[in-house]
Amino acid sequence: MPKRTMTAATTLAVLFSSAALAAAPAHADSSKLLPVRATGDVVVDGVHRQVFVSDPSNGKIVVTDYAGNVVKQLTTDLSGVFGLELSADSGTLYAAVKDLDAIAVIDTATDTESTRYAVGDKPLSVALAGGRLWFGYGGDAAGGIGSVDLTSDQHEVTLDQDKGWYSAPVLDAAPGSDTLVAGQLGMSPAEIASYDVSSGTAQKLASTREAGSNLGDFQVTPDGKDVVVASGAPYYHQVFKTADLNEDGKYVSTAYPNSVAIAPNGTVAGGSFAWYDPDVYIFKPGSSEAVRTYDFPNTGNTSGADTLAAAGLAWAPDGSRLFAVTSNSEGAYSLRAFDAPTKAVTTVTVDAPATATRAKKLTVKGTVTSKAALPAGVQLTVTRTDLESPNGKALAPVTVEADGTYSFTDTPPAGGKVKYTVSYAGDADHAAGSGKDTVEVSRAKTSLTVNNNGKVYAYGKDVTFTAHLGTTYKNRTVEIWADPFGADKPKKLVKSGKVNSHGNLSVTLDLKRDTKVTAKFAGDARYAPASAASTVGARVSVSTSLSRQYKTKSTWGHTYYFFHKSKDPLVTTKMPYYPGRSQKLEFEVYYQGSWYPGDPEYFKLDSDGVSRVQITGDHGQDVGWRFRIRSSYINGSSGDNVNSTTHGAWKYFTYTR
């Protein structure tokens, strides 16, 4: 039976995005945004597999497919459209258009309006019963029930069937029934009444004010015998007999019930405005305990989850899907579709040991539980996923014991992470379920080495590094990574391949910085991953030159530069540039057979790697003395640590008059 949805919420507009409304996979739960600012009613057309949602704030009816994709929006003069009702053959949709005092008649095959019935004062809801179209209408202190004779070519309208309602009541009836039920939404205490409409007039059968407070929704059961009520209180869904409106049971849900939908087979979906509890409860006919629940996610900006719109539930006529209209704190409305909602959730737990030894037997155990009793002798499928079978290998099925437990043994042939997945395929009453657990299975160790560790090489030297891999099972691939010192040079894979018959894999690197070379073995089914590293040094290239001399001469065992005392020698040093790098300049003087150092100084390199230092002073007093200078890079002291300490050659000079 179509739902009666009465929500007064007015929220921000939701942008209609084609990207957000992309098609969902068939037979899967889905959620799509609705281009609405509020919702009135939601009904499901099983013949054309479409869902109708009325939006009184925008004055339109949104049409979606079963996946929630918007296929059409009916917007022609439907201001204040609320209640919706489908004909028995799903060929016609009736819509109560409150602001136009009319009922719109829509052809569901084309989703176009075919005619309109002028019925009078503010129709709010519609329901088919006793061969007529009934509607609740009226403003404050003027509510009533009217009907349209659908068998007459003139479609005569009869008003004032019951004028005892404070405002327009909401109506519902079972398909083909002669019993009509009316209720006053939002009232406390809530009032509902039942009528016999077989004669074409509404003859009251019973009424009650025991339907809780703040009535949000109600629906008549398919057999017409009961009506299920969702009121803000009590905190469960009440059931009343339609004949006398005496209580006839309840469905245990949670606080603030606001919606109810009943499938043709009698399955009840009870919904509540619940931020922190399940939002929807599914009940088998006559059972007060939910067989399944749904808890909406949080898509807004508050701590609470999305909430169910008042009277926002509707079933597909075949009971295969349940639809729910939800909203979040940002005013975004969604249509959620739940596949196979009548099937109880099946929970499968898997408990495997944390560690195990390869090729040794282990035991896996677990439980299978559901709110609906499982058939005797249920079998589970078992899949083992490991390095030998990355896509999974089916093991022998296992039978569930009467107490819901199961166990099996296995001998894992591969080491590493071994995953056991245990699954139940489901049946007519149970949804499929599965669980998994992972075991860390032991693997043997192999040897892996890299040569050259601790060696220091000249700048730009081509150095060959060889990784040696020991015994493994199947994998003989090694990766060699080079990580030059310095944040500007990231670690890089320089070679990957199978080792040769001797277990070796080599790569040649042009060393210009200290470098950490790492070999990696990813492991295989029987041998664990391994890595080995070798850190080598790379010196810098240092060139030092003197200029402004008037001559050079080989003497005292070296080449000396001769400067007039009036000249300041210019020392030019060049080495590879690195941000913030300085060169260390040392100065020594020769006296009585030995060299004596002065105080060294550090000088910044220009961006081209050059440092120019002028030796100034009163060189008259230096005449006849022998001097030497040297430029060096000192790891850590020269401003960085990306190279190994390197000393340049000494340069010798003296002064003359």
C-alpha cells in the first residue's frame, strides 16, 4: 500500500547533480541524492520499476528508477503536492495538490498528467477503497473526508463524509478493501478512526485516542484487519484492529517512531527519527522482534547520522526492495534502496591462530549467527588466500553444528600472511554473510648481502655494487635501491631483476655523494623477505689555484708561486655546489724544518661552486718566508654532510721585494 508522508520540514535546496545520480549496480543497496527541499509522500510503481516522491516545497513530483537515478521531474503547476496513491494496476498515480484544491491524475507509463479533479478545500491525502478515491482535506478547524466516484464519467466529488477532524486527515486502506483508516498527524494525543466505505459513504466503525502522541504515520495491513501506527511516543510501533481499534500487538523498535511501510506479504518496516540507534526495523508478519535493522550513515556536519523522513518508507510491490527517504543536517535529501530487506543478516565469525608454522596443521573455528534460525546442516564455503594462491583456493566445505559453531583444520603450504575466508551463501530467509581472519605463517630466512660497505670513493667514480641472494623457494628477484645523501635526492630503484646462477645481481653507480645502497628481496611462499644495506662515501672534487704571481718555480721540492710584496695573492677554489656549502681554507708557514698552522677559516661557495679569497696584509714582513694553503671539504663542518671529507692539494708560495 502506498505510504502517507506528511513532513513540514523546509530545508535548503539540494543541487541536482548528474554525477551524484550515476547508475548503481543492479541488486545492491544504493543511495542517491534527491533534488528536493522537502518530501511529502513516496510510492513505488512495480510495473514500470519507478519511484515517485512528492516535494510540496518545490511543487513537483520526482520520478526515479529503482537505483534512485532521477528519470523525470513533474513540475507543471503542482504547488503544495503531498499525498500520492497508485491504482491497483500501477497505471495511474493520484496526487493531492493542496494549494490548487485539486487531485492530479498522472499516467505512469508516460509520467505525464492526463487530467485533474477539482475537489475543493486543500486536499492533503488520497486513498483507494470501496471502488472510490478518498481524500482528506480542509484547513484548521475544518478537516474532512471526501471522495471521487471513479466509475462515473463525470467523476462526481462528494464532500463532508466526516467533518469531525480538526484539519485535513491522512487516509490509508488495504488494496481492494472496503475499510478506510484516517488519522490526525502531529496531534497529541493522536487520534485515528476506521470507516466502512462499501456503500460509497464513510460509515465510522471505531475511533481511538490511544495511538500515542505526535502521530507520524500509519498503514493498514494487506488483509485489512490491522493498522500499524508510528507515533513519536510510545517508543515502539503500535498495532490496532481496524474493526474496533483495540490494541492488537506491537513491533519493538526505538524512540520517536515516524514511519511504517508494509509489504504485500505482510512484512513490516518500522522507521524512527533516530540519530544514534538503528533507523529502520524489519519484522516478519506477526513477530514483534526485528529480523533485520538498518542504521543510516552520517553525511552531514553533526555528530548524529542521517535521519528518516516522516513516513519516508515504501516497499517495492514484490517485496524485493525497501525504499527510504532520508535527510541530513545540511538539508540534503537522499533516496536509499535496500536489496532483499526481508532476509535476516547472517554474521560469520572466523577465529584462526595469530601465528603458525608452515606445513604444520592448524585449526580454524568460528560461529554463524542470525536473528532467524538457520536450517540444520548449513554448509559454509572456505577459501584460503596466500602467496601460492593469491586469488584464493577453495578448501573443503564445513558444516555448522546445531549450536552455530564450526571448525576445520588445514596445513598451510605457504608462509607469510594466510587469510581464511568463511562464507554462507544465504537462502530465502537469510542474507549471505562471510568473515575472515589472517594467520602469520612462518618462513625460513635467507641470506642477502651487498658489497662495498664503508668504502670511500673519488668524486664521480663508477662503482659496481653486487647483491648476493642465498637459497630461496621460487622467487629469485632482487631490487637494488640507491639513496644519495641529501633531502633533494630521493631514494630510487636503480635495478630489479633475477639474480644469476651464482645468486648475484649487480649495478654500476656514478657516485657523487655519500650513498646508501639497499638490496631487497620480497620473499616467497617459503622464505621471508630480507634486505641488506651498504653505505659508501663519495669525496668531492677540489681544485685550488693561485693567481697574481709574477712567476712560478720548482724549488724546495715543490712548485712555488712567487709574489711581489705589493701583491695580494688570490686563492680560487672550486668544488661541487650544495646549498650552504663552505670550503675550509688552511694556512701554514715553514720554520726551521717544520710547517706550523695558522687559524683555518671557512668561506662560502658561490652558486657556481667557486670561492675566491684574497690574502691581504703587510707582505713586506713576509718576504723570504715560505707559505702553503689548502682548500678542503669537511663533512658536517662545511655546511652539509652529503659527501665524505676531502682535502685538496697544498699550494706553495712566497713573497719577494
